[in-house]
Amino acid sequence: MSEALLLRLSPRDLASGRPYAERDERPPAWHDELALGLWHGWVRPAWRGAGGRAASARRVVAATRGFEAEMAALDDAQLRQRATALRHDMRRSGFAAEAVAPFFALVREVAGRVLGQRHYDSQVHAGWLLLHGALVEMATGEGKTFAATLPVCAAALVGLPVHVVTVNDYLAGRDAEAMGPLYAFFGLRCGAIVHVLTREQRRVIYAGPIAYCSNKELTFDYLRDRTALGDRASPLHRAVAPVEEAAGAAPATVLRGLAFAIVDEADSVFIDEARTPLILSATLPGGERSSLVAWALDFAAALQVDADFEVERALMRVRLTDAGRALIETLLDDEDCAAALPPEATRRSCTEAVTQALSARWLYHRDQQYVVADGKVQIVDESTGRVMADRAWERGLHQMIEAKEGLAGTGERVTLARITYQRFFRRYLRLAGMTGTATEVAAEIG
């Protein structure tokens, strides 16, 4: 098992009363840049050379074993009382080892009683690293899901909203159900965010201490929150939001903020999909682009690959050559051709429409990138194979594919908000991850 540093929590960030906790994306001040340079260049390598986190984790594992007999002698009521006392200790100390070790021993004892399984030392080791914002490598069979319950219990008990992030809805539901009885012992409500839930149902789950969710559902909920807030997304507006809600105003957001996330299969999220943009869009009234779409598809069908355009399949992109652009210019200069276009069509919009038409013909194929069901084009998520009926491509591409398939056109999609996983997860006050390939991931995240 190995570990790599991600993001750490300051004592200020540990205060659970902050409205919609979220890390500021603005560039750090010069003195912070200097401190980070010293940390990464000198202090951190020396610390790691002396054992660093791994050494502290080994000490916590040994200390946790030392509390086992004490915890085993307590009944359930006494364990809950002790958990309350340790909760205050962890909040005061910022998850110092002297408070966390007895709490981990307590959770280990409760897990044995409630779930019929106890945390191995390797899982305690991983739990300590995760609690302090590390990326932990655990081989298949080492019990990542179970190991995560240690930091989840600790963080949730002190009041931090915890998001346990998995790769799909099935795993989110399965893990929440399996680990729920352990959390319930401490009075911690746990739920799973899945695709079919309404916005209000999501709000109820996120309002609880622990939410299991897929990276995609979580990120889109964040984008919807940002869109709902609009120009009320400033820290001041967020600070007064609880007062407005107490006065009867409907909550604008479903999330309580981005305090602490533990990401399973971190290699998939932080590497494979790190820079893939997630786009929240809306549909404009349709109809006015139909003639431009039809013209572009007909024109694209007459163009020659390599001569007039190039197909870059690896990038899912089509690029017009100089010859292709010249053909468009020539046709637009023809009065008869120009008369067939909408009055508002411009050279730029026509060029873009032809490019999208070529993409629809050469890059997007039925039963691969999309399916046709109920008379509609529905996108297929290529990483999961799941049909995403409520999503559509933007910039006119969806309308091109509809026309290619001979379907009635919908309105054009416009982007409301967008973000990559890389940018999104950096906004958490504390971020930790689990993977089977930490060495490769650590090289990517620095």
C-alpha cells in the first residue's frame, strides 16, 4: 500500500459551520506560492525520507490496537458516549493521532458487532491516510470500501458533509446499503444519490452527514447548484442563504458544499476522465435552424475526405482543409445558393454547420455513440454503456444527427455551465482517493 498527498484541511476549514464550504480557485498569493515551493522542493521530500505519513500511520495502527481491549469492554450505550467525547477531541485537535486512534478502535469494535467484520491493520493504516487527504493504493481484495468507513465516520461525526464517490449508481447504492448499519450506530444518516432521484430527494440525502454517489451525478448536481445560484454565488449570498431559508425561502442548492470527498477508483476520475468537460445545457426553441441543417448535411455529403476535410478520430474532431473552406466561400458567393439559407446565416455559422454535419456523418454512429428510441436521438455514455436520455450534444451537433436519422428536430442546446473533474474535485476542502495504481496517479496530480 502506498500513498500520495492530495489536498489538506486547515483548522479554519474544519469548522463545520461554514456556509457552502468550498475551496477558492483564485491563484494563491505570492507568499503562499513561496511556501508551496519550499514544501514541495525541500520539506516534503525530507519528511518523506524520514518516513513521513507512512510512519505516522504505523504509529496510529499500533495505538489503535492498544485501545482494543478497552473498547471491547464497553456496552453499546457506553460506546456511543465515548464516541461523543472523542468527537469533541477530534474537532479540537483537527484529527490528531491521539484522538483518532481511540476512535478508530471504537469504530473497529462497533463494526464487529454490527457488520460482523473488523478492520484489519492495513485498513486502519489506509483510513488514517484517507482522513488526512491522501491517495491510497490498495490492491484488489484489501477492502477499500470497508477501509473508507473509518475516515467517513470520523469526518461525519465532527460535522463535515462527506461524499463517498464511486464510478456508477449501482456501486453507490450497494455500498451505502452495506455500510449504512455501521453509520446508523453513531446516529449518522447515509444515502445514495442515483440517476432517478428528484432534486428534492437529492437535497434530503445531501443534507445528511454521508452521501454515496457517482462522480458524474455529483458533478452535475454541483453545476445545477451553480446555475440555480446565478449571481447569488458569492460568499456573502451563501452566508445569508440559511437566514432566507429560515424565513421561508426555498433552498437554491441541493449540496451543502464541498467539504470532504473520498474517491474510489481515483485513477479513472483523476486520470482517464480528468479533463473531460461535463456540460450542463438547456434547449432553445427549435425550428429556425432547420434549413441551415439540411443545407449543411447536403453540402457535407459532397465533400471529399482528406481533400476537403480531415477526420481526427482520436480527438473526435473534423477539420476543414483550406480547399474545403474555399468551397464554402465559393458557394456562399453564389446568389442562388445563398437564397436557400436562413436570412441570419453568416459565413461563420455556415462553416460551423458544415463542420458539425461532417462530424455527424463521420464520427457519430448509431448504436455506438447514440441510439434512436421513441423517435429521439439518445446519447450513450461510452465509459458505462448507459443511455443518457436527458442529455444532448451542443453547438448544433444534436440537431445534425437528428436530421441525419430523419427525425423531427429539437431546439438547439446551449451551455449553462461546464467543468472538468480535475477542476471540480480541486474545490473540495479535503480530497482523498483510493486506487490500485497510485504510482501512476501520483505522477499526474503532483
